[in-house]
Amino acid sequence: MPPVEAVQATELFAERMAQRRSVRDFSPDPVPDAVIDAAIRAAASAPSGANVQPWRFVVVSSPERKRRLREAAEAEEREFYDRRATAEWLDAIAPIGTDWRKPFLETAPLVIVVFEVHQGPHSPKPYYVKESVGIAVGLLLAALHHAGLATLTHTPSPMRFLNEVCERPPEERPNLVIPVGYPADDARVPDLRRKPLAEVMLRC
């Protein structure tokens, strides 16, 4: 790609990604399966330690399974907010307005649960698992945003209940829960400010 075109392409991509926001208010409108397939295919193209590709993307769309996921997540979150969360953490998230209630786990048309695949009967030993899965998730979020979809990264703690809800073996460890869908007409997002480039990038 000629330098001028490369600059234009990356600037367009940066502008597009700068519009991304986490959304908690979803429309129930369905998402085409082909869009999710392509987005996960993009995520699965991520580099990984020794090319082991230690990830599993479970797409949950069943209303019953989403209900179970929400109930279990809210039980863990209620315990976290009531007993384990530090005052510092609660102060940090106060502007966002989140609490233990997670209705988006049911209202979003689908939820992608990302698992780290560790060594097991049918899986080899992975390397740099969290780094590899983190890169894949970044590509997934970018692909979904590029398709006009809204997402949220949710990390209930602990997350082992997800193995039961998603019927996954013990060597697969939950990493992230991502509700996906179109934003509701009245969706609200925090008025966040991103740090300027000069504050996050150095040349040496």
C-alpha cells in the first residue's frame, strides 16, 4: 500500500474506532449469524503463543441460557458489590453508574463468552494465554464495531459458573463476557474522554 493510502486507511480506522463506546442498553433486534461468524473469524486470526490459538468463543442466543447466565452473574456481582469491592473501586466506577444488576445479559440478542483453552485431554499446552486471548478479543471488538454493533466487556467474578452455563470442560477457563447487539434507541453511554495521543505515545 502506498504511504499516502496507508495514512488515509489508518486515519479512517482510528476515527471509526474512536466512536466505539461500551453500551448497556441493547435493542432486541436480531444480529445476522454471518456477521458474528465473520467477526469471530477475524478474532481467531490473532497471533498466539506458539500458534496454539488458545481460545473458544461461545455464542449464547438461547433466552433460557441467557436467563441462567444473568441469574448466576448477578448472584456473583451482588456478593462482589456488597462484600468484596473496595471503596476505591466503587469510587472509580461511580461516574459510569454500574451496580450488580446486569439486565443486558438478557436484553442483548446474543452474548459471546470467551474462554481461555488450557491443556486438557484434547488440547495442547498453551503459551502466553491471557496475552493471546486479549489480542483476539481486541480484534473481535473492532470487527463488531466495524459492523455497526454495540458491545460491552463484562467480567463477573468469579466466573466458573460460565462453564456450567455454556457446557464447557474444566480446561476451558472463562475470560470475558461480551453482550452484542444493536444499541437501543434510547441507549445511554458515559461521556468519556480519551487521553490525547501525546499522553499515551512516546518516540525514542
